[in-house]
Amino acid sequence: MRRLVLGLPLLLASLPVTSSPAWAQPRPFNCIGAERLREDVAVVTFARGADRVAPEAVAVMQPLAVLAREAPARNFCVLGFASSNEGGAQSGSRLAARRARAVGLELAKMGIERDRVRAEARIRGFASTGVDRRAGARIVLLPVQ
């Protein structure tokens, strides 16, 4: 009996990951090129070094959340940025990721399903020229794919 109990975790670990639909992302999409889109976009700014969404930023996000609830096939890309004076490359990247995540969580509070939101950090040099890279997050409601 003891061998059976000890062997059960190994047996479960050997099962293919695809056997459980809960482990798969039900809405596969990516944010490649999202920073170049100009329609259905909002920008949330953050104070220097901050990663919490300010109450006034919710008003900026609300129109996109309304559009998204009306069109459930559309997904969000939240691109977080840190300015050049907010630390080095590594700490800036972490800050950008925390900002993107905070905005994604705020969208979830507005009724947007979490699997419809992809939050990513963008660092200098990653995005093309002409993209707003101030301290903040760019929220892009993607067109239907």
C-alpha cells in the first residue's frame, strides 16, 4: 500500500499536460505589434517609481472596458513602461511588468475576464520609435482576430 501511495504522484506527473483543459490558455493571442495600433487605446500614467493604479486612471480605462464587454471576442494587451530615470534595465523592466499587471487586475475588477488580458513589460529598444514610453501603461483593445 505504501508503494502505491508513493507512486501515485509520479503517475500523475507522467500524464500529458494537455489532458486538463484548465491548464491551457483558452484564448490564445499575442501582443506583437500592439504598440503600433492607434484605435481603441488608452494610456495610464504613473508617478515616478509607482506601480499602483490611481483612482483617476480608472476613468481613462472605463470606455475601453465598456467596448470590451460589448465585444467579447476582443482581447486586451497591456504594455507596461518605465521611464529611463526609474532605475536600470532590470529594475525598470520589473517596474514596467508590475504596472502592466496592476492595470490588468484593474480591468478584471471592471468585469473583463483575466484570460482576455495579456500584460507585458516593454523596455526601451523593444518598441518601435514613435511609441509613448513615459512611465505608465498603454492599454490596447485588439481588433477581432
